[in-house]
Amino acid sequence: MEKNWWHGKVAYQIYPRSFKDSNGDGIGDLKGIISKLDYLSDLGIDIVWLSPIYPSPFVDNGYDISDYRNIASVFGTLDDFKELLSKARERNISIILDLVVNHCSSEHELFKKALQDPSGEEGSYFYFEKGRDGHEPDNLRSYFGGSVWEKVPGHDDLYYLHYFAKEQPDFNWTNPRLREKVYDMVNFWLGMGVAGFRIDAIMNLVKDPSFPGLPPDDTDGRCACNKMTNALLGKTIPLLKELKAHTFDKCNALTVAEAFGVSDEVLPMLYGDEGCFSTLFDFAARQPYELLPGYYAFFKSTVNNYRDANFATQKKVQDSGFICPILENHDEPRSLSFYFEKGEQTPETAKALATAFMFLRGLPFIFQGQELGMTNTHFDSLEEFDDLLAKDEYQKCLSHGLSAERALQILNEQSRDHGRTPMLWDDSENAGFSSHRPWLKVHQDYKALNARAQASDPCSVLNAYRRLIALRKDERFARIFTYGTFEALLEHEDRIIAYKRTLEGRSLAVFANFRASEYQVPQSGAREVVYATSPRSGLVDGTLKLAPYSACVCLP
């Protein structure tokens, strides 16, 4: 594997709307991010991914883009963004943007022109199809519920395609002129100094132009749209390679793809030295949920699920490149709430989970608030949720016979809004996020659960993350944690995560105990503990003992 500039780094995802508000309108912005760059630097962050900051009607929180070459006024200006790039560079922090090119906003000029003349030039940049027998062209279901087809105003039997909201029409990537426009836009941002991109929903690009319909997978008679694209992933590769050649390759950009449902045959084509992207996010722990028809069918995950899924990926990819371990992001509930019962959602568990996560092979991405051990925010009513998906899932729960009370409970367990609530900076009003009421509810525990309180507490989750990142970069161990092989240990032990990283005959082992009782590691081979989350964990008479909900990093 060729060594690259981003190897050995640690990345951090910012959801700009919820990170820090500088102007008192209740919405986070670029100047707010600039004001917190020292916080990120002190944490040890090298790369920051910003969720979309482009102009948008914000039907889907900025993933509906109306202008790809500017900054939404609610976040600031292009000059503010250039200042962010400059100030971040001073702190050796690289900025990557969200690249959303499966679809745009219905307010984008190209789509407005396409609606005026669906058979014209701009119309060929999208999918327009006639209905069949008085119905939509096929039975695909959008990610946000309902048909992927929306009637074109002024046309009785013409529809356009949208895998997401109706305000997010899908681009037709088979059109080379459309692709050239995308490449020009990508090169615009790279020329400004952006270090790369996280690529959104990229595996949805290719559709079957015959739109044949698929067997229904739920009571509405529809089929999830990703079942079409999952079957066509191989045909996406040539398009992605062309994108790479015309853009990313020119400046060695870091590219991280969001890719669900990738088969073992397609996976090697997507990442690594010869792949379409630098790396991918590891969504293995979430993949089983993507195959379910809705939140009502979701099951309670466990730390065993997280371990088994991540270990399977680590074994699969270590000979061909890097992948990005994650615990959470803006599309998921908080990991402490997702994998653990209420009584286990503690700082001790958060520190142990962070240790198990931080030393997996690949480029780790921390999501804002994860480093504080944030849990799910409690929402008291449907009206307090913002996410389109949450509102659709609520109705889906009702249609499957669940009570309104149970439907609300499920949203409180699964909604994407849990990752989007404001960052908790201090115990002042609105958690120090804004002087104005925030756009989304503030976490109920912000008085105690906040960055200021944790910064001065040596035993806090925040300081644990600082130490873990420093250990990952420690010159004694950095090459092992970056390039070392992965070997699973104790993988059949309940609620234990253990593995070893080895390079050139030198090893480090990670042991994490998520049981309510002490765990004695059998034949650990540990001769020195270089990091422990609990003073009650360590070597005792040659035996490695782990206190409940604790973790160690050891030299064998």
C-alpha cells in the first residue's frame, strides 16, 4: 500500500447547523466553527469533514443543494469559508466537504429549466418517465417513504425520479454533459484548497432505465429503491473511476465514500490505491438495519453486534487498504444509546467503547459530541423532531398497528435527529451553543454533560479521547496503529472486545470489558499496560484484570 498524507490521522465530523452559533440566530455557522478550532486542535484532530454548507432550501438539512459553488447565507459567506480554510491550515487541520451529486435541489437552476422543458438539454440531466396504466412508472419506494416518482406540474402523465424527498431530483449520470458539470464543480473546491470530500449516497448513481418494478417488500406494495441500485453497483464503477480521474487524482484528494450494500466482489474496486476512493466508512454494524422496511422492525443492537460487524470488516479489508471505523454520525442515534441499555450509558462505558474503537485499523472518524459521551436526546412529541425520515417512520409505525406512544418511543431510540442536536459547550443557557433558542432541542443533561465541565475533569470522556488520540499518534506506536495487521482476540467472549495490532514483529493489544463484573483476560500475554480507562484495571500478579466497563491497551 502506498503511504499517503492522511495515513495516521484522526478525523472529526462537524454538523455545521449544530456545532456553534456565532451570530445568535439559533443555527451553527462557519464563524462558530472557526471559534472552536483550538478545541479541535487540543483534541488532536487532523481532518474535519463538514456536512453540507451550500445554499439550500433545507428540506433535507442541506442535502438538497440549490447552488454548488457558494455558501448558504445561514452559515456565512465564501470569504468566511476561505478564512476557515486558512485558520484550520494554521493548526495543521485539513477540511473536507460533503459531495452530494446523486441529486440536487428542485430549486437548482438546472432542474427549474428541466421542468420547463423535460425533453430539452437540462431535462436530459434528470430522469423523466411516463406513467404506466395510470400509475407511477414503477413501484420503488423513496428513502423518505412514498413513491420515488413525482408528477411534473402541467403534465398529466409525466414523472421525475427522486430517491430521497420530492424536492431532491436525481441526476442522470449516464449523461456525459452532466458529468462534466459535476467535475468542474469538484475542481472549483479543490482549487480553493479543500483537501477532499466525503461522498454522499454515491452507490445510488446507476438506475435501470427500464424501471421494471421489483417485488414488494412491505404492505404498501412498494420496494425499497436501494434494492435496484444494490444490484447495479458493478455498473457504477466506470462512472466513479472517471470522476476520480477528472478530479481527485489531480491533487491527491482524500475521498471517503458513503457506501451501503456493497458486495465482496465490488468492494475491492471502491477503495485503496487502485480503487475509486481513498477509503470508505465502515457501516457493517448498521447494514442489517438498511435491509429492514422501517424503524418498527428494528431490533436492539448490542456491543457484540458492533464487535462482530467491525471485526468482519477488519479481516476483509486489511490486505487491500484502509476503511474508516465509526461509532456514530449525523444519520444515526448516539452509539451509547444504540448499543447499551439505559443503566449502562455512562462515562465509563463511553471511555471503554472509545478505546475499542480508536485503535481499529483505518482512519477513525469522531462525530461531534461523541467525545463527550453524548447519549440520545429525549423528544417529548413528534413536533420536536425535525427530520423528514422521523416523521415518515412515525406514520409507518402507526400503519403497522403500533400505538402513538410506542411510535414516539421508537423515534426516541432510532431517529437521526439524535446526532443533530446542538453541541454541548457549557452549562449556560442553550448549552453555550447559541444565545438564541436553537433550531433543534438541546440535550436534557447539558448542565452536567458539556465540554467545559469535562475539560477540567481528568477522568472525563473528553480527556479520555484526548489521551487515546495522543496514544494513537505516539511515535513509539503510531506505525503499528496505522499500518499494523489486525488480529481478533477472544471474539466469542460475550461483551468483550479484544484485538491485536502487529507490525514488523511489534504488537499492541486492546482489551475492553463491557460486563457488569470484573473480567480476567485468559493468557493475555500482557507485560505492560500503556493505557487504562480505570485505575482498577491492570496487571495483577501477571494477570490482566479489567474492571467492569473498562479497557486497556497493552504491550504483549
